[in-house]
Amino acid sequence: MSRSDVFAITLDPGQLSPDAIGQVEALGVIRIGAFQEEFHASLSFWSADDYRRSWRAGFAVLADDPAATSCLVTSISDPATSNFVFCWPLYRSGETVYVQNSLIFLEELTSPFDPAAPWHSVLPRETVGEEDQPISEWTTNMTALSEFFSG
């Protein structure tokens, strides 16, 4: 098994802590190959189960199209009153899936944000950002994602 064959995203609602303004957050972890990062998911708008449902729906978008763009939301507050959504965009190219860490800036969207389909608000994949700096990106594959989401 190669490093790109490892993928997981989890949320532990038992690991709760208040954020800077007193809202409850759950601790999450995303793992892509040898890379692993923790995140704090706000539970003010979505429950832990809502995040998991969204992740499964995001995977289904990828599974249905070999050139799909999707995302895994890792923290969302009420879109009517917040400025951004934390997510990990997923860009499928055949069996390869490129993963980036990003923010969806709600004020910059040309159409309303849909929490049931957040991938509609993900911008096309870019590999170079401001000042010609490479954008951090990890690679996994559909097999790793399928194995995770089938469990």
C-alpha cells in the first residue's frame, strides 16, 4: 500500500471545547497519506452527524464523475451571518484526487451558498497562488476514499 492509499477524516464529538466566542467545537482529524492535521469544527450550525453526512455526499459527487470537484466542510457557522466556511476541496482526475485546504469566502460567491451542496461554491483547482507560490496540495486516490467511506 502506498502513502496515497491512506485517507481518513474523523470528528470526535466527545472532544468538545469552546471557541473564542464561546461556541462549542468538536475536534477533527484529516489524514491524507503521511500528512495529518487536526481541525476544530463548529457545532453552532451543524452537528457532528451533519458533517459526516456532508462528507459522504461530497464523496458521492466524486464517485459519480471522474473529473468532479467536491469538498469536505470542516467548520461551518450559519451562512446567513458568517463570512466563510472552512473546507478541504477535492479535485478528481481519473483515479487521482488532489486535496487542498481552503476557505470559501461567502461574500465573494456569485450565487448563494448551499450548505447541502457546498462543492458548488468551490473554485476550480489552481496549483499556484499569490506571488507565484505553489498552493499546498496532497494526493490520494479513489480507492483510498472508497475504502474509507464504505466503512
